[in-house]
Amino acid sequence: MSKKAVVLVTRKLPPAVEARLKRDYDARFNSEDKIYTSEQLIELAERAAAIIPCHTEKLTAEVIARLPASVRAICSFSVGFDHIDLDAAKARGIIVTNTPEVLSDATAEIAMLLMLGAARRAYEGEHQIRTETWAEWGATQQLGIQVTGKRLGILGMGRVGQIMARRARGFEMEIHYYNRSRLATDLEAGAIYHERVEDLLPHCDFLSIHCPATPETHHSINAERIALLPDDAIVVNTARGAVVDDDALIAALRSGKLFAAGLDVFNNEPGIDPRYKTLENTFLLPHIGSATRETRDAMGFRALDNLDAIMSGEEPRDRLV
């Protein structure tokens, strides 16, 4: 019987995923689900053939350079990969994979929830119920913005963006989008393409962000671009916090330029900018876009499918480098 490969699992994963890991590998689990420091991660990776991290582990160039020579693969339990220095991994000959596709529906659901919650002032209403400050009904009280029939701009028309567009059509929304390349006509399904982000923004009663975090998109939603949105627009972000300039977004929410924002992702998670918590016109969630039982199982199995392929000498489905 061949010896099982050692795999470092940096966070507690769903039971079905850990059961498969235990069956097929010599897995080092994180039963306490604590976030490892860089030093701990490097130490725990000793003799490991692979690491299965989440987005909470920052595999910088320095960390990757210090990983044991035994590490052949990093199979991330995430679709985003901005927490991994791909160039450093490539230089070390370490294969890196992610888990695309399987979380698209769940993330689009959260984007719809944020859009509706922000537009209909859900935080304020729920707060009134919990604090028993709900007063008598009034014709001008708690007026939100109707979603049905409005214009939705989608920044990044990948898998999640396309599903978001399909869901929004159920609200008879007019879909506009920016993407690095225009979609085929059948995938557009009537959505209106804009060649530049600046061309898209004036058409967005709602802006839903679905682009990856890259050096090019870092803080790309800044003061200049927010100024191009219509007054009373609503911004939704389920992509990555780094796409948004917090100072600019908070200023626009405070001034009334924007009606509201619905956010599931933030800069410096979980230590987010405390100013967001003081604003009533924000609907905030703790990065739960993929947090369904079905999706988290599927993410784990996708990561393990990639790992199995690498350990068998085959090409993994979701190779990044």
C-alpha cells in the first residue's frame, strides 16, 4: 500500500470534504479553525505535498519562497486568488488551482439580496423591529427605491455577473455591462455592452460589482467614477473589497450622492472601515456570498478534484499557474 501524501488544510472545512481528505490523504486538519500566522503555516507545511488554503491565508511571495521544498501544489478553497502570489508560485514550480463555477449561483443570490436590502432600507426596518422603535404607519416613512424596471449595470460579466443578469431580468431590469471583452450575442441575452467603465456608469441605477481584484481593478470604484453614477444610485459589491475606494464610497453615501450600498466584501476583512457601521444607508454582510451547504461542499470537492489530478500527474481542471 502506497504512503498517503501529506496535505495541510489551513481552515476547518465541511464534514464531507474533510472525510474525503481523511480517506485519500494524510491530512493535517485545523480542528480549532484558527487563522494561522505565516510562520505557523510555513512550519505546518513541513513534509506536505500540498496546501489547501482559503482566502484568509495570505500566501505572499515571501511566504511562498519559504515553503518547504516538498510542497508541489496549492489548491485554494476559493474562486478568488488575490491572496496567492502566482508569480512566486510559478517561480517555485508550485501548481496553483482555484474553485470557479461552483459558487456562482450562491454569490448571485447574495448580490440580489444586497440589492433589494439596500434599495428597500432593510437594515433600518429590521433595526426598528429589534429595538421596538417601529412607529405607526406613515405614507412618507421608510421610503426606499423600487428595483423593478430599473437599470442594472454589471461590472464584470463573468459567471456570477451573467447569473445576476438572469435573476435581475425577473425584475424587468434593463441590463448594461462592462467586461474586458464583449460576450457572444446569445450570452448577452439583450444586455447592452459598454466598451469602458466610464461609459457604463451613467446608465446604472444599480451597479453590481463582479470583477476580480487585480492591480488594474484596485480601488477602481473611486470618487471620479462614483461621480459618473446617476444621483441616488445604489452600489452592490460581492466581488472583492479591494475594488472599492472606501473613502470615496463612504463620502458618496454620506453626501447623498448615492442612495445606499449593499456590501458583502470589504478592504481589510474582518477589520473593515468602522465608518460603514455608522451609516444607516448601508446593508452589510460578512462575506457570505458562497455560504450555502451545497456550495461549500462543491468548493471542497472541486479543490480535491484538482489535488487528485496533480497527485496523479495529470493536468488539473482549474490550474492558474
